[in-house]
Amino acid sequence: MKKMILLAAIALLGAPAFSLVANATPQDTPPAKTPPAKAVTVDRLVHDFGTVQESAGTVKTTFYVINNTDEPVMILNVRTTCGCTVPTWTKTPIEPGKKGAIDVVFTTADRAGQQFSKDITIITSNNQTLKVSISGTVE
């Protein structure tokens, strides 16, 4: 009988502690860390050359990649949708708060009377993929 009374007392005294754990609310736990917002940006998404002359041979624009992170970032690769569009880019780390350049050259030769729109994909060392484009008309 003493054993039953002892077990009942332990059960009654321990029950409030278990109910506190079972009734924990979200504010009792620290908030989950949210992933950082995209930290690398570009100065613009589209460059429209307007109307360009075929005789120009090539036209060029520069996109700027801005590092808004706390660590250096590199442009690992830049891909285009056509061999008529050739990118060259900053190969050194872009320090926090600084810019890196991507020069994009479009070949106008043999494209008279054509409109163009070319996509450029930028891959960075912080696992971001950015997309920009160029467009225009060759006369």
C-alpha cells in the first residue's frame, strides 16, 4: 500500500513538469534563422542598344555586379545564349561593398534588319545565379 501511495505522489508531483514541456509554445523556442536575402545584385537587368548599324561591327555594354555581402565574392562563370554575344568579366574577388564588371560585346555583322534579344547568365561563388539581357535592332 505504501508503494502505491508513493507512486501516486510521484505521479501527481511530476505531472505539472511534463505538461509544461508538452504545452511549449513557439515563443518559447528561439526563432529559426531566415536565409539571407540575395546579397549580390546587378546594376540593371536589361540593356537596350536601340537601333545600331551593321557597319559598327560590334556594340558593347558593361553590367556591374555589386557585392552586398560581408565576404568577397567571385564571378565564376558568365554564359550567353549565342556565340554572337561574348562576355568578359572580373576574375578577381569582389570585396564587400565593391563592384565587378561584366563587359558584353554583341556582333552586328551579317545581322542587318534583325531584332535581337540575348540572355546572359552570371554564376557567383556564393551560389547565386543572376540573369541579365541585351536587346536591340540591327539596321
